[in-house]
Amino acid sequence: MRFMLVVVLLLGGTAAGAQDSLRGFVFEETATGRLKPLMAANIVWLGTTLGTSADENGYFALPAHASTRQLLISYIGRQPDTLFIRSFATVKVVLKSDARISTVEVQAERAGTFVSSLNPIKTQIMTEKELFKAACCNLSESFETNPAVDVSYTDAVTGVKQIQMLGLSGNYIQMQHENLPDIRGLAANYGLTFVPGSWIESIQVTRGIGSVVNGYESIAGQINLELKKSDQGDFYFINGYQNQMGRSELNWYSRHQVNRRWSTAMLAHGNITSVKNDVNRDGFLDLPLGSQLNVHNRWKYDDAKGVSAQLGVAVLTDERLGGQVAFESGRAPELQPQLYGSRMQVNRAEVYGKLGYVFPQERYRSLGLMANAVQQRMTAFFGDRNYSGRQQSLYSNLIYQNILGNTSRKYRAGLSLMAEQYDEQFVDRAPARASDRTYARTEVVPGAFYELTLSQARYQIVGGVRADYHNLYGGLFTPRLHGKYDFTDKTALRLALGRGYRVANVFAENMGGLVSSREVVIQGTHPSGFGLEMERAWNAGLSLTHNFKFRYREASVNLDIHHTTFDNQVVVDYEDPRKLLFYNLQGRSYSNSAQVEVLLQPARRFDVKLAYRYLDVKTAYNQGGLLTRPLVARDRVFLNLAYATRSKWSFDYTVQWIGTKRLPGTLQNPVEFRFPERSPSYFMMNGQVSKAWKRYDFYVGIENMADFRQAQLVNAAEQPFSPFFDASMVWGPGIERMVYVGFRFRIQPVVE
């Protein structure tokens, strides 16, 4: 097969800075004669390593090279072609086929996690290859091999996992699926279990401030999920999982091309845990019993003329039962007054849609509208406490993208609307702290934003502002700035600075604290919501990335430094063992984070990821002054080894050393119910072996290989209704060494 370069057009006008860089577009000509952008086409100066890739619009920008004017353009399945650049004007390249390939074999090695080299906002992309290094039953477990994200249990009863970034809780991370808001409000912590790992195509992780286009909420970072698509990838995919603790799971995905324009996909998930486990013999279940059923149907329309649309609907029901082993889930708690039980039930539904138009003759110009509507109901009890909540949310975002004069100046502008209604009730039946509190609020937040991207040969600057009006908290102004400077084609410096806001949902975000005898006290004077002010923070980040060769293979080192400071924060105070306090910050609260990460390949098909992270996170407490944030490790060392053989065996091993953590004070308790001031440091080791065939994968893994466990998970476990009962002081693993097995089956498209 041969492909010929049939058109090279020099468009009129010279861009600012054109003598230092080459810009252009790469297209292919379809059978009907239309031009289609070649996303990910490779553009390289011939005989050098200086190159780039085309974006989703086929656009590229490449710094000039002193030694050559010959440009090499290639794309998967196409024979590379070259052209001589006589003038640094905008280049339009159209590749046209004069034959067909019967078979294409592509051999390449790419790390499961990599940093997007084109994006001035540092974005780490975790691919399916990375996610397959562990079982990844759900989103909360998908970060086991990512040193930037901490994963831990919220308490010793509910089995809910939480994530942290920059030493701050996951509540400060803006969670999205395909740029639509997700896992927020009542789903803030528990919602991480709502996304099956096998549904995820990739995860985009941004530390620190994100783009103003996506809203004002990202403070510690932003995580965007890309789910499996309806028009690409496997036709069928089935994943089964079983572990020794009685958890069974089945995931199913299928897609169908309805016609030339429409495609659809169905995703289904079910899990059940039916075996009672109490390995440490404290009388409490190590993991809750329960089940989840999750179904997602999505559709995509593309007329190949610039109009595209997506529609989707997702429904979920989830139930978890925990507490003492003797507690009978089928009987009402009132009939078992001496036994401590826990139950959480969630019903959730979401409808979403996207509509976009790309102007055919100006591929850099587009208009898009995205929207979703979510309804969630949640009921729970923890011993003698009851909680119920309902959330209804509506979100829409209108985005227009264009250029200013030339493609080195691009902008995005638009309007957004977030409307939410919350109804929550918290009932505490304990005699000493009996209360029945109802909280209701409606939030309506219209907003507008503008973001300008300036691209030159060596640098890119992204400046954005947005203005929102919150009906409860007034006007919000959000400035953000990102920049990227390329010292060489191997070394890049990125910076980020900006402001973020969020409204705290104190019950939904701190369910672990309710699994105790602590009196819940909310101290605030604001007339709405929980009486607490809106959280406001600044975040500044600096990142240095250097790519180099190690044993003739690609390697990189990344250094990230971030500082977050709060103007106001809702302080979650565990320092009094009798109380769980929520109040507005009176003083300082900040987080300093530094991480160095090295990625390399010592040998073919052998990936090594080594990282060290340092955290300095402190908050001013009303009764204790400026203290280190509890349950946050200052130091963490991370090592991941991944090796694959030619016969498609894969071996993955992850070891982490987690430093000591400060524990909230318990000196007011009797001696037998006190915790030490600090937890010990410990190692965590996970491993997995998998074998792949053409359609089948089989894997077996071990979590917590060394079987290290926190000795005392539940304080006063024998007296769960005493004033000293507390299951929220979890600083380490509470689950024994666990073995799991699983399989994957897929049917892939036939390559013609």
C-alpha cells in the first residue's frame, strides 16, 4: 500500500512568531470526498526527535529546527511521507489513499500512565493498561498504582473508600465523567464505588487547579473519566471477579453500529458480598454485606458533516449492611437494641446529553452544549443514628471555540448553569445526644467564562476567568492561569495558579464520622444550608518534566510542587473524642505538597515507576491551634514494577511505604480506650499475574501481601453504645491478606 501526499496548501497570512514555529492541519480524504481530521497523526522534523501529534481537529504546532526543513508526517496504517517547508506559514496537509492494506501490524511500547505533552495543563492519563495492573473493581480502587492519589477506608464498618490528593480529602477534587459533573453532593464519598473499573477507558488526573471551562470547584485537583465508547473498541467485553472474602462481581459491555450515523453501547455491572468475615475477632464484620446493580446505556450520532451528539441514561441501586456479626440484617434495629448494625441504601438515576457542531471549513471553530440531570436518594442508619437525603441536580454548559486571527491564539467562551436541591434529615436517638435535624437548600448558580490560549514556539499560556452568581453566597470570581515553557524538546516547565470554591455537604462527605458515639455539632451562623460559609482557596503549582533515554528506551522524571491555602474552610474537627465538630476556619489552613516521580524501562516490556511524596498539611483548630491534619502521612514512597513476556504473561508488583500519621487526641478517654498520638509507619504490597490469549485474559492477585493490619480498628467494640465507641479512627489497612481471581473475555473488531 502507498499513500501519497496530494495537497500541500500554504494559506495566506503569517502568524505572529511564525519564524520560530510551524503550524498546520492534517486531514484525510474520505470516500465521499470530505476532509476528516487525522487526530494523533505524527509530525516530526526528519532526522530529529523534535515532533508533535495532531489534536482532535487535526491541528499541530511544531517549533522550528535549525538543521532541517524536511517534515515527516505519518499515521497508523499509512506510509510516511515528507515535504520540504519553504515558508513558515500555516500548512494544510491532505493524505489520500491509492490502495488498501490487508493487514497492519503495529508494535509499540507505551507506559500505562503518561503525561500529555501537548496540554499546557499538566494532565496524567491512566490507560486501560494501567487499570489492568490491579483488579480495579471500582473507581476507588483504580488508583492503587498511582502515587499521586491516596486511597484509604473512611471507617471500619461501612467499607467505603476515600481518596486524597495533595493531602486534602477527595471532596476537594472535581470529579467528572467525560467533562460532566459526577460523584458530588450526596455521592461525594460513597460515589467512588458507583463506577465499575472495567467500564473505564481512561482516567485523566490533574493535580491542582483545573480549567475555568469546567467550573469553579477544583481545588486539590480534577479527575475526568472516559468510559467505554459506543463507536470504538471491543464489540463485547465481559469481566468476572471473585475474592476469598466472598465478593463476586460481573461486568458486561457491548456496542453496536446501528447504521452509518448511529451507534450504541450497553454497560452492566453487578456485585454481591454474602460471606461474613471477622478475621480480627472484634465482633464486627471486616467488610459489609450487600449488592449493587448498575446499568448504563449510551448512544452516539455523527453525520460526518460536523454535527455530533451523544445521549445516555444510567441507573443504579446499591445496598450495604455492616456492623456486628450477630446483627441480623433482616430484622429491624429496634428489635435488636443491644446489637450495633449499619445499613446504607442508594438509588440513583442520571440522564445526560451532548450536542456539538464543528464548522467544516474551519475545523478550529466549534460550538457544543452538554447537560445532565441526576436524582439520588440515600437512606442509612449507624446504630442509633438515622440519615436520609435526596439530591436533584441539573447542569448545562455551552462552549464556543474559535481563534483570534490565527491558530496561535485560540479561545473558548461560554455559559453554564448548575441548579441543585437537597433535602436531608439526621436523627440521633441516643438519650444523651437525642436530636432530629432537617436541612434543606436549593442552589442555583448561573455562570460565564472566557479562556484564551496563546501558543508560540517554546511556550503556551492559558488564561481564564469565570464569573458565577450563587443564590446563597453571592458573586464568585474565579481567575486561573496555566503556562508551559519548553526549554528543549525534552524538558518542559508548567505552572498553574488559580482560585476555587465549593459548598460542603457535611453529612454525606463525613459518613465515617457518624460510625461513632461522637455528638455531631455544627457551629455556623450563615442563614442557609448548614449555617456554614462557602469554602474558598487558592492553589499554586509548579511542575518540571524531563524526558530522556535510559538504556536506549524512553524515560522521564517529573517534579511537582503545590501550595494550597484556604481563605475559608469547613473544619472537620475530631480533636475532642466526645464530639464531631464542623465550623468555619478561624486562622490558617494550608497544604504543601512535593512529589518526584521517575518512569523508565530498564529492559524491553519492563516498566518501573518510582516516586516519593512529601506533605505538610496543617489546619487551625478552635481548641488545639495550628495542628497537622490527622490521618495524613507526611511521607510516602512508591514503587511499581510491571513486566510482560512475549507470550503475553504479565507480572505486576506494587509496594508502598506509608509514613506515620497524627491521630486525633483521645486523652480524655479511659486508658483502655486511648489511641497513641501517632500511627506507626508500614509497608503495603500488592501483586498480580495475568495471562492473555486472543480473546481471553485470566488473572490472579494478592492484596496486602505482608498481611499488615491495624490492630485496633474499632474503639470500645465490646460496648458499641458507650460514649467511647468509635470506628472512624482508621489509619491503616483492616483487611487481611486477600487473594482474588478473575477473567476477561472480549470480541474485537476485525481489521480489514
